[in-house]
Amino acid sequence: MAATDPTTQAQLGLLLGLDPTHFETLISHLMSSSNEQRSAAESLFTLCKQNQPDAFVLKLAQLVHGSTQTESRAMAAILIRKQFTIGNDPTTFIYPHLAESTRSNLKSVLLSSLHSETNKSIVRKVCDTISELAAGILEDGGWPELLPFMFQCVTMAENPNLQESSLLIFSRLAQYIGETLVPHSNTLHSVFSNALHSKTPDVRIAALAATINFIQCLPSPADRERFQDLVPFMMETLTEALNSGAEVVAQEALELLIELAGSEPRFLRKRLGDVVGAMLQIAEAKNLEEGTQHLAIEFVVTLAEARERAPGMMRKLPQVIRSLFGILMNMLLDIEDDPMWHSAVAEAEDAGETSNYEFGQECLDRLAISLGGNTILQVASEVFPQFLAAPEWQKRHAAMISLAQIAEGCSKVMIKNLGQVVAMVLNSFQDPHARVRWAAINAIGQLSTDLGPHLQVQFHNQVLPALAGAMDDFQNPRVQAHAASAVLNFSENCTPDILAPYLDGIVSKLLVLLQNGNQMVQEGALTALASVADSSQEQFQKYYDAVMPYLKNILVNANDKTYRMLRAKAMECISLVGMAVGKDKFRDDAKQVMEFLMSLQGSQMETDDPTTSYMLQAWARLCKCLGQDFLPYMSVVMPPLLQSAQLKADVTITSADSDADEDDGIETITLGDKRIGIKTSILEEKATACNMICCYADELKEGFFPWVEEVVSTLVPLLKFYFHEEVRKAAVSGVSGTLLDEGQVRSIVEQIKKVIIASSVRKQERAERMKAEDFDAEEGEILKEENEQEEDVFDHVGDCLGTLIKTYKASFLPFFDELSSYLMPMWGSDKTPEERRIAICIFDDIVEYCREAALKYYDTYLPFLLNACNDENPDVRQAAVYGLGVCAEFGGSAFKPLVVEALSRLNAVIGHPDAQHPDNVMAYDNAVSAFGKICQFHRDSIDAAQVVPAWLGCLPIKGDLIEAKVVHDQLCSMVERSDGELLGPNNQYLPKIVAVFAEILCAGKDLATEQTANRMINLLKQLQQTLPPATLASTWSSLQPQQQLALQSILSS
């Protein structure tokens, strides 16, 4: 439909003419339930906007201001706001295209609507429109009358509606363009103070929102400090709402205060005791709704979690923490002994648990993580004994549940008191109540994860027999199934030698459960068997013949819809057992299993069938087990795998302030004013598929080649897949191992830049945290852990760049030049040793793999490299001296002027009194290797008669086994060509050379390749035949007796 069409022109003339009813009818059709009518109305609406924007905007504004229909005014208010929302696409912002008279008219109509509109919901929509428009034009002087109008309205106590409206707009503007309001800080202080004292609850709550939003936009702590005196009035807004029974208003106030606690916790510091005390009173007030109590607790927990902004602050209030912990423990008592729980067929069944119980659990976990073990365990150790000694099962149950919840946050301190913790839990394995026994098993499972492997190493002899005993509880399948699940947790952090003595008992019990248990018990037994096999590896071979027939039976026969998960777990178990026992033992069954999986893959499966993701993982394990024998199955495996990797994220976009119900299967991200919901099952399948692709590429090497092109085109776009970190990580791993085109390499390089910038920002934030007034030793520990995690990020960057340099060599250098401004600061002495090491390794790779093309970087980087040779950190020294070696090898004349300086630096490393200490030996060995390369490639620049024997004196090297093989091969070559400086005058260094050969040969395969060892043996045999007997005898006598014996044996064989 074009606007040039006469009929359409006539329609537009009618819609935008003097009679407002036509336009109002159009707006009502936009809300029509008839798709056809709504679609036609949308087309006309768009044409009005495109062809006559001035008339269109004024019609909408007049409708907001003048329509007698509430629905029309509301819809017009929503539509007009959309025209002035800049959002992500500035081209949709209609305001710049309007005539000056229209703009003036529009602003006047919007402000007068605030006077005339009586419907609260519409007033809010108009306030939103005014705020959106102001956000786009106020800073450039486009609405000079707005702020004076608002300051006038907000002081009109006789008109609370206008007061509320202006506060709502202040609140929004603080979020959108807060810096515009900052110059009015003093005026706003008194405005907010007066409004917080208003007699009208709605004005007070709007004032609270405006105050909190404004505080958050203030640039400095000193600016925020001036608003400190408003805190009591802000809290009064909450208490007055509660006292008057207006819990909805109170909940709104609490949500606003939670936002403040998360973003500016230090603003509350001076009145922290009072504020938190009031919240705990609300949390314990029995006459209040659960939702209100939960919000008060959420406020306190949020303050505890705001560690990055107020480190250590909450730990200064031990009494508060004690009270809060008690409140949360009491919430765990809100649980009933529902018969449904006992008869459940799935582990996820939580009958009897209430929202109070679940919220208490969640908060205990968060509190322990944010406050740490020293603080929380002190309180818990006072509470747990009372609860465990209580006659009510709920209290004993609560102690076990709480212990499991706090284990992650308290792990370091718990490990120091492990005996007491384990004794307390195992004692509850004997509790008369099944739910308490279940909770104790649950705690052991959690502790196995959070305190492993310490728990496994020290207490396997108590924990495994207790779990085996719990598997005999046939009266309580829930307990049996959970005991099997805990075996899984325990064995995941376990070495084969710890498990070995218990395997007979555990495997036989799991087989009994597999035959006699209900479905939930069978699923638990399968998962436990899989984990035990995975942890015990080849030691599982003796059970293979007993276990595999049961597994295959389930795989083939569990084909009813209710048994889908059972079959999926059987698949997982078979593939892990196969990997554990190895290809030879598994081969015959593997063929049958794979035939079955192929037939299953060809069948139609429902979208929610767990079989798909389990099958993806089973195929990858079978590939790992069978290696190249798996190639014939790739044509079956890869198409569905690529399909899963290419799945589109199932995304829903709603307004950030919408009250959509939470869905467990949906993960949400808030971006600006939009809330993005993503279906997590799809993300998980996508991440699994990407990881599986990496497994195949890694395992099949060149056998994977036919799939490379399609894999690359799938994985590279995922490097910036916004919604799921695991998908991005898997994409990086997969891409590193495959060949990319230039655009794809650029995409990776751009991501690396972002990673480095983000890391730098996080470091600055941590440095700020250290300056906080409440920063304490526990915060210091947390900071140390965060720094270690940051180093992992740089390790990944180093690995990724290393792979790209090795793959693309000199053609990668333009990208390296782009990255140099990001990488250069990593050499600085203020950076962590790990960052310095990675920066040096990247340069080492450039020199080694780009050869002549890298010579242009020597002037810039070699001074840094020489300095780093004497770094305090041995890993940095190792990378630096290795770098000198590759520069000596490939640098030619560019390295020549630096030979003397390089030798001096290497001598300092080699000659250090602690050079051979285990911490330093890798740096020492690499320095000796670099020394040898200078002898080999720059002989004319050194005093060879001194330097070469000095190098020989350092041999053999035994720490870095890779460098050892290179250096000892070089020594062998020099002896083969009768190197004069090496042998010395009258062969005086020959005994030393023979002694070095003897030591290398006596070490087996560690210090030399088989080829080098054979060459050494041939050289020794030649020496036996050519040396004068006296020389030979003196050479031989310089060896240690065991070396003489070993050499005689080697030479005579």
C-alpha cells in the first residue's frame, strides 16, 4: 500500500484531519483481536508516521490528552513513548524530523496531561514518555522549561499527584541522563527531603525511588555523603507503609532499598546497624507476608554480597550475622513429611518443601560464599549441636541441609576441621528418620565435591562403608538412590588406588540396585557405576563381564517413554565403562552398542527427550575409546552434531520492568530496558555439541579433515555467541585446532582485545577494593583467588595466540602488530609474573615461527627479554632465557650486537647459588640450552675456547626433558664433527664428555631420543677402538662405579 495511491491519500487525510474520531478508531483497531483488522491498522499507522510525521505526532498527543476513552489514552501513551525512545536504533527517533511548532506543541500537551489526567497508570506512562523524550533532547538544551516545571510541581504539597509525577520523572532522568541533574544536587537534596516527609504514601515511595536513583548517578563518594542524612527518612517510608498495613507499598520500598544495597552499599555504612536491625525485625515479624519477610532478608544478603563495593563491611556486625543465620535456619524448619516424598519416582521430587525452605537454603549458600568460612562456621558451630540434639526431625534435617549449603563458601576452613565435620555427618547416617538420613547423605555428596580430594584421601575408610550401608535401605528407595548419587560425587574426586579396596563391595551393591531397585534407584545406580568405572579405570576390568550384560539389556529394552532417562543413563554408563577398560576389552560389545545407537539416531525423538544430549556425549566417548576405528561412524555422528551446534537460541524479549513469571528452564539477561530470556536446554545442547566437535578433532587428527570446512563455518560465529560462556569457550577450543580464513582470524583477534580490556577493568576494580575501610584478611584471601582466576584467562589468551602464530606464522604478523598495544603493557614490572611470562612466550613464538619476518621486532622486545632473564620469578626467567635461545638461533646478524650481554645474563642464571633448586631448575636448563645455541650460531662473536668448555661443564641437564633432548643431540653432533673447542687441547675434555654420555645413557629414554642415544653408543665404541689404552683407562676411571658397569653392559650388547 503506497501513499501515492489516491484511496490511501484520502484515508490519510481523513485519519489526520480535524475530526479526531477516525484516528481514535485506528488506535482501537491496533488493539483488535482480529489479526486482519490489526494488520491493516498497523500498515495505516506506519504510513501516517512516514508521510505526515507532524500531524501524526500531534494526533497521538491530543489523544493522550483529550480522549474520553481510558483504553485509547493508555494505548496512545504507549505508542507516543515508542516514537521517542532512542533505544538501539537512533533512526527510529522521530523528534528531529518534526517542525519546531510541532515540537513546542507536543511538549506543552504532554506537560498539561500531567495536570489533567486522573488515571494513575496513564500518568505513569506519560511520565515515561516525558522522560524518554527529555533523555534525547534535554542535554542539548532542547527542553529548557522542563526542569523549572518539575521543580515547581514537586513543591506543590496541595497537589500530591503532580508531586508524584515530577518525582517519577526525576527518578527516570537520574537513570537516563543523571549527569544533567548533578548540578542541581543541593536543590534536589531539599526536594527529596521534603517529599520523603509527605503525608501521601505514593509521594513518599516516588521520592524514595528518585532519591535512590539520584544517589546512584552521583560521581563521587563525597557527593553521595551529602545525602547521608536522608537515610532515616528513607527507612521511615518503609516502616510507615508497614505500620499502616500497606504491604504492597512496603515491598516496593524494599525492592528499591535492595537496589541501593547492591549498587552503593557504602552509602549505608554509617547507619548500617540501624538499617540492618530494622530489616531483621521485618524478617522475623510473624504478622507480615512471606514475600515481605523474604525481601528484608534479601536486603541483608545483598549487602553481604556487595563485597566488591564494600569489602569486609558486613563482617563488622557479628551479631547481625548470628541473627540472620538463626532466621535462615528456622526457615529450613518449614518442611512437612509428605508421603509423596517417600514414594517419589524421581530424585527431583521435593514434596513437603515450601518457598520458605527453598529461600532459606539459597540464602545460606549465598551468605557463606560472600562472608567466608571464618565468619560463618563460627556461628554454625554454635547452632548445629543444638539442632542435631533436638527431638524434632526437622531440626536435625535442617542442620544437615545447612551444612551442605555452606560447604562451598566455607571449604577452606572446613578442610582444617574435617574430622569433626565428617563425624557429625556420619553420625546422622544412623538417624531414625529417613529424611534426616537422606539429608546426611546429601551433605556427604556435597562435601565430596566442595572438600575434595581432602575428604577422599583422609576419610575414604569411613565414608565409603557408610554409603555402602545406606544402599541396603530397601525400605527407603529415596535413601538408596541418594547413596548411589553420593558415590558418584565421592568417586569424581578420587584416585583409582583409593577406590580399589572398596570396588568389590560397591560394584556388587550397585548391581543389586540395578536389578531390584525402582526406576529412580536404578538411574542412581547407573550414574554411580559410570563414575566408579571412570575413576577406577583399568581396575574396573575385573567387573566388566558381570556389569556389561545388565547395561546392554537396559539399553535395548528400556524403550517405553517413562524409561527414557534410564536408557540415556545406560548409554552414559556403557561409554564410560568402555573408556575405563580400554579398546581391546570393549571392542566386541562396542560394535553392538554402536549399531544400536545408529538405529536409535535414525528414529524420531521428541524435543524434550534426554536421549539426544546423552547420545552426543556417548558417541564422543566411544570415539575416544576406539580412536581411528571410529572413523566409519563419523558420517552418522557429525550431521546431528553440527545441527545441535547450529541451534538458534530460543530467545524471548520483554520489557525489563515487566512482571513475567520466572521459569526454571529460562535464563535471563537484562540489557538496558529489555529483558532477554533464553531457553537453557538449547544452550546446554549447543555447548555440549561444540565440546564434542573438539573431542573428535582432537582424537581423529587428519581423519577429521573432511569435516573441517563445515565445522569452522559453524564455530567461528559462536566466538561472540552472547548468551552462553560455555558455547564461546568450546568455540575457541575448536577453532584453535582448525584452519580459518582471514575474517575468522580477525574475529578471534577482536575477541582477544575485548578479553584483555575486560581483565584490565576488573584489576582496577580489585585495586580499589583493597583501599576500602573495612577490607580485612578474609577479603584478601578472596582477592587472591580472583587474581588466580584472572591468570587463567591470560593462559587461555596465550594458548590461543600461540596456536594462531604456530599455524599462520608470518601471515599472522599484521594481527600481532594490531595486538601489540594490548600485549606490550603485559611486560611491565607492575604486572603479575604470569602475565609477564605469557607476554614473553608470545614473543618467543613470534621469533621461533616467523623467523626472518620477526627480525623487525628485535630492537623493541630484546631489551625487555634481557631484563626478564634476571626476573625474581623462575617461570618468567625460564620463558626469557628460552627466548634468548630462539633469538640466537634465528636472529643472525640482528642478534650479534647483543651476544656479550646475552651471555652475561645467562651466566647470572646458570651461576646462581640456587640455580639447581627444584623451583629454578627449568630456568637453569633453558639457560644452558640458550648458551649452547650461542656457541652453535655465534661462535665468531665469543671467546670459544672459554665459553664452549663452560657450556660442557653444565651438562647433562635433567629438569626440562624437552630441552634436554635438544641439547644432548647438539652435544652429540659436536663430538661427531670433532669440535676442537669442545674436545679441548689434547682431548683434555674427553673424560667429561664420556661422563656426560654415561649419565645420559644410564637415565634411559628421559634425557635423549632413541636416535641420539644410539649415536652416543656408536661414538663410545669408536673411542674404545681409537683412543690410546692409557687415555681410555684414565677416562674410564673418572666415571662412578655404577656408570662403569652400566656402560660396559650397554657397549657389550
